[in-house]
Amino acid sequence: MNAKGKERAVFQQSKIWVQKVFAEPVWSYNEDLLSELAHVMIESPDSFVRELEVKDRDGLTIVDVSDGTQHEPEDLVEEFRINHQGEVVGSVRMRARAQGILEHFEGIQIYIWGAATLVSVTMAIVSFLVLNRLLSRPLEELIANLDQVERANYKINLRQAYAGELSTLAKAFQRAIAGIEQRDTQLSRYASNLEDLVDARTEERDRERMNSLNAAKLASIGEVSAGLAHEINNPLTVIQGTVSLIENQIERMPTQEASGVEAVKSHLEKISMMVLRINSIVKSLKYFARDGANDPRLEFSVNQMLEEVTNLLSMQMGQYKISFKTELPAEDIRMYGQEVQISQVLVNLLQNSIDAVKHREVREITLKLYRTDRHCCIRVSDRGTGVSRENVEKIFQPFFTTKSVGEGTGIGLSIAHGIVQQHGGEIELLNEREPTIFEIRLPLFIEA
């Protein structure tokens, strides 16, 4: 393989490594980690990478790092895609100049082969003048060790006696092999340390994300719990009172049997209604009790899902005296997906609306469901504080929040955006203030 071919091979190995290591940070838009990785690659003493430009899926630059050198005709330049879990999440433009490692390796290789050639010529000339036995064994040992070096085995052991020029050659051979082994070790350590750094940062980020998600769920449960206790207590009080009435009616049945039976039936209907109400409230808690990410995708009624979610949050809205309006069509709109995941997206949007209007003079939230030819659309609007223009492009970024410390984690809209995208849909801010409008568009369930 010629020099250009070796340069291209080393460049391709670096490209494969970048595609592997950069996939997770590009997908999560982790600008700090991408910048650190790019600087490590360029500023390393052994690196031949001169410039790295990382772009997102829309072609916008996330990180652009260079060592300040100008583009030369011999530089290798290539722009390639970055994939994450089978999806194109961005691209990287890499410019490299094969200096240092490759040139040093080629110099050593030329030196070794030159020395071997010199030994071969010398052996041919001197073989007629000296004993063949004194030269052939040392040279055979050198050649055998050279074959081992080509197989990346640097543990050579020269056992033969070397004298004169053969001794000089053997020492040069050992120095060259030691240099190659040192560079190879440095490269391996560099790659290992960089992978460990990426793994540690990824693990730390995932841990922070999960902790924040759990904190957000616990905070939501805390806000709902007070109202939930009140909502459950009222039906139970009615049940207890109704049971007492039943007992009284039964005691009077011998003299008022006909009318007593009708009264008992009436009371039992009230009990049934109250039990159903309790069941509905408790059932709504499933949207906070588990993740739902591993649920199978099934057909479900969007109308029914919206009713259960609004039933869960209605008590909180009542607590803040929020005017809540729903516009649901008579038609049962159905879709295919993970019902719990979609409901959590809606809970997040409604919770944000509650936080936005609960201290306002006008406290209004509207939930609307409608369909187009191929999509079911859920629109949440409120007359809260709105979204400032400088934050419009940031609201779906992980850990971005405008809430006070302790009130917001900054992951709600980011996770909601991911869930909607995984279902083949879109979530969009249609209007940033007066009213603030978010709309979710998801594919309809269409029977074949």
C-alpha cells in the first residue's frame, strides 16, 4: 500500500470512530461535550485532524473547531452523516493532514527495509570471503523478528551474537521497534481514554435525565395528591350516608315493602355512580404511576384518553379557579400508538398552561381535538405569560426552562417532543402569546 493509500486508511478509521462516538452527543444536541471531543481530537500531540465541523439534522452548525491552519491541497476532507439508532441526526465535516504518526511509521519502515536490503547485499558480497555461518543466523533472526513486527508483535528477542555493522544494525532495529511500540501504545491509550470519557459523560447525562424525570413526576404527583384526597373523600362520604339510609329503609320494609324496595334501588344507584367516579379518578393516575415507554403500540380512542387526562387535572384547575374549556368532536377519533406516552405529553402541556395562568387575572385554558384527512390534532391554548421570542427556538431543548429554581426541570417539552416524533407526529408552538398555542399532530388509525 502506498503513502496515499495509508493516509486514506487512517482517515477512514478516524471517520468510523467519530461516527460512533459523536452519535449520542449530536442526537441530544450536547454542544459542550461535542466541543470537548473536537478539541481533544485536534489538540492531541498525536492527532492529524486539523478541523471538525459538526452540524445538526437541519444543517445548522453545532460546533466548528480548527487548529488555525489553512486548507492545503494535500489535506483530506470529507463530510459524512452521523446516525443514531438508524436515524440520521447530523453530519460531520473533517479535514485531516497525515503528519506525525504515519510519516514516522513510514520512515521507520523505510529504515528497516533499507537496513534489511543493506544486510542482504552485504551478505551476498561477504559470503564468499567469510564463513556463511557467522552471518546467516543473525540475519535470519532479524528478518523473523521483522515479520513479527508486521503482525503488531513488538516483543522481539535477539539471541544471536552481533558484531561490527551487524551490531549497529541490530541496535537500530531495536530502537525502531521500540519507537513503533511506544506510538502504538499512545494511540491505544488515547482511544481508550477518549471512549471512557464519552461513556462517563453519557452515563452521567442519562443519570441526570432520569433523576430529573423522576423529580418532575414526583412534583406532579405532589400537586395532584391534595386535590385527589378531597375528591376521593367526598364520594366516600356519600357512600357512607347512603348505606345508613339503606339500613333505615330495610328496618321499615315490613310495613312499607313496596316503596322501600324502590328507595333501596335509588340509593344503590347513587352508590354505583360514586364508585364509578372513584374508579375513574384512580384510573387516571396511571399516567403518572409508570413510564409506558415499553408498552406495545395499540389502537386507542383519543377522545377517551383526553377525558381521563382532563379528569385527573380538573381538581388542580379548580383549586386555582381556572376556566377550563374542552372542544371535543362527537366523532370517536382513534390512533395507533402508546396511549400512556401520548397522555403524558398532554399532561405536560396542560401542566405548563396551569403554571402559566394560575397567578394571572384572566385564567383560561382551552383544549381542542379535531382531525384532518390523515392526522388527529390536539391543541392546547392559554392566556398565560407566553413565550418570549428569544426562547422560541430553545423550548424543545433538553434542560431549558424559564421557571424558577425548584419549579421546573427543563425536560418536559424535550421528552414530549421526542415521544411525538417517535409516533411519527409533530409538536409545534403556533402562537407564543395571547393566547399561547401548542399543537400536537399525530397520524390517524386507518383500517386497511
